[in-house]
Amino acid sequence: MLKIGLISDTHGYWDEKYVKHLGNCDEIWHAGDIGDIKIIDQLKEISIVRAVFGNIDNHIIRSEFKEDVVYKYGRNKLLMTHIGGRPYKYNNKTKLKLITHQPQIFICGHSHICKIMHDKINKILYINPGAAGNKGFHKIRTIVRFELSLEKITNLEVIELGKR
């Protein structure tokens, strides 16, 4: 079983609360709009990092990370990208990715809106951890933690980091 910390839309902002809440995670996944490669360096001091680049990320981040991560763990296939849309209103690029990869779990960022729900049409668990940074319209900064077993996700929790 893996304990995963999921973060997105840091926009170059570091908060020591990341250490507190992600410190016992086996892996940290960043769903894009990292903002500064130093954020990744600091997250790597906590745990293993998987990440995708976002629309604000520069050439340094884009040279280190891809637009999508497809990850298989047991029976779980996960797809992580930055700009994905939302259930039943995915953008065309995301629709093609969902058809191509057929994940059970779809992770994205970009919207700054924390949302976790079952997409019954595509038969996936949709997870957007919201925004952990202080730029954007969101009022509360959030991250997500969960445990990934060979069979399913358990102990899924949204963590509020405080006001933007």
C-alpha cells in the first residue's frame, strides 16, 4: 500500500505545512502549475515526487516533467494531467486521453477547485486537489491524501491549509 500526497497549483509558493501533511507519504504527486523548480526540490526532500507540468510552468519544469503521467499500481490505472476539465465537461484533449488510457482514477488541477467524485459515465474516480498556493481566486488552500492499495483507494482526505 502506498500513501500518496496530492498537491496542485502551488504557483511557486512554499508552505511548511506541506512538510507537516505530506511528511509521512510514500510519494507526493503534483498536478501542475508548480511555478518554480525549487518547489519540486523541496518536495523531494520529503518524499519521492511524480509531477506534470502546468500551463504557467517554464521550460525548466517542462524539460523535467511531461504533460501527463500514466501510472499503474495493482489493478489501479491512474492518469494525471494539469488541465482536464471536470466530470461530464472534459475538454476534447482530456476526452481522448480518457479513451486512450482508460484509467480508473483521473487526477487533474488547474481549476483551483477541490473536487472529488465518481464519474459514472467514464467509470473513474475524479480527483482535483484544489490549489495549495496563494495565487488565484480560491479562498482556502487545499491538498489531498489517500492510500493506494493494489485494489482501490482508501482513507481519502482533503486537508485545508488555511486562507489564501
